Amino acid sequence: MYSSKIKLLIGIISIIFVFIISTIIILEIYNIREIKNISFNNFQVLKNNLIDNNPVKEISKLNNFYKTMDNIKAVQIKNSDNLSIYFYSKLGLEPRYVNSEFLAKNKSYFDIIYSDTISLGGIEYKLNAIFSVLSKKEISSFIIKFSLILFIYILTIAIFLINVYYLDNKLQAQNVNNSYNPNIQKISDELKKSASFDQDIILILTASIGNQINRNTIEFEKILKSYFPFHDLIFKLDNDTFGILVPNTDLESGIKLVENFDQTFISTGELKFPIMFGLSSRNGRLISGNIIINEARAALKKAMKNRNFPIIGFRPNPARYREYLSKTKNSS
């Protein structure tokens, strides 16, 4: 009854979730590109500021300059003998380890390396610099955002499905008490008639997957009436459920009857869509129409849930039922 609407709403919620996550990822990618551009510009600024002919002054200038760059992780100036004449690192690395080969193997995935040759006092030096594209704080922030949105998505779906489940049960209960009323008297009368002749009687409820019965009501009713003999005991209970009463028949015989119906019309392809059955019987009890409907409905729900077993019978226990009636009378 609700399957198509549930799929549609879950699909809409999922699309919104994917859109939000995609937007966050795109923004993060854009942010990374911007930071890379900033890092490259900072490296150029760093390199272009080293224009003094006195290396000592350049080194003192660097001590103040790197502090203005938030995302810089390491800076090194090496001479032709591969010795550091200047070194700064937030990584805790030793000066001799800061070179492009080492950094290429040991840098973080979110770091970027720039290297170039500079001239100080007419002497060429190697300038290496590492910049952080994403800090641990920014990575954590992204993970927290993603986890929070994923949690909200799962929670929303869960609340939605729980609400649908309880609404479905509530509506089914209302159906038993309200929309079934025109047929309850008929069912109750047939139960009394069977009891007066000390006969059994079964109620068969049948429903389809995907509301197919409701779409093909006339054709489906014709098929039922071509198989079950008592046409006045075949009736539509709700949009997608038919009820069939079969007098002087116990539960075992009723199941065989339905199995034969299944083989005759479904297995041969005369019925184009799968249907499920839930059965219950009087089984020696004096019961009302409401009770047998609820029992058959419970069996039908189980069949709808487990489609490998499309025919489920509710097997009442007469002794326990009489015990229940006895306790009810004593308590009243």
C-alpha cells in the first residue's frame, strides 16, 4: 500500500543527502585548490624576497617571514654541498632530512612541496618548502561534517520508516474496526451457522504485491468466482484485499484448496501478478468476525513479509481459547 510512496520519499531524501555531501566535497576541493594557489604564491613571495646579497640578512628575514604564512610546514636552504644554511620545520624533522626526495616519500597526502634554485651573494642555493593544503583540524572538521550529515540522514530514514510502520498498523486496525464493518456481520453470521451445524469454516484473505489487485479488481474477482463455489461469500475488504469464506472446510483442506488455486491460475500464467494468502478457521470455537479477520490478517502479513511462503495459515488452539474465555468470564 505504501511501498511506492516510501520508495519515492526515501529516494528524495537520498537525493538531498547526496546533494549536500556533493556540495561539501566540491567546496572542499575548491578550498584545496585555493590553498594550493595561495601556497604557490607564498613560495614565490618567499623566493622573490630573498634578493639581498648578504645571506645572513636573508636568513634573519626568513625568521620573521615564515611566521606570516599559516600553512607553511618546513623551509630549508641548502648549499651545493647539500648542507643546510637555513632550516625551519613544524614537522619535527632534522635539517639533513629536508630534501625533495625524502619529502616526496614522507610528506602527508595533504601537503605540497615546492623547490627552486635561488642566488644569494652570487652563490646558488636550493630552496625547499612544504605547505599544508589541509590541516588535521580541517580534515577533522570535514569528517565531522560528513558523519553528522550521514547520522542525520540515517536518523531521518529511521524515523520516517518507524512512523510509516506505526501508521500502517494503525490504519490496518482502523480498517478492521471500520471499513470491514459491512462484511463483519456476514462473517459472524456464517461463523454462527457453522457452529450450529458443528462444522468448521475458513476465512481466506488474499492481497497482492504492489497494489495489483486494486488495479485489476474486476478481472481478479472473476478469477476468484470461477474457482470458489460460494460467490456471495467472496467480497473486497479494502483496496487490495479480498476475503473468501469457505464453509464446512478445515484449515488443512483450505490450504490445499488455495495451493490448487495457486497452481491453477498463478503457475500457469493466467494470473499475471503474484498474490499472497492468509487463512484462519473457526476450529471448534465460538468466535466473532473481528477475531477471525484479525487472525487471517496476521497470517497474510507474514506471507507478505516472507514471499517464499505465499500461503500462511493461522492455527488456533481451541483449548487455550476456551481457557482464555473462562478467565475472561471469571474476571468480569
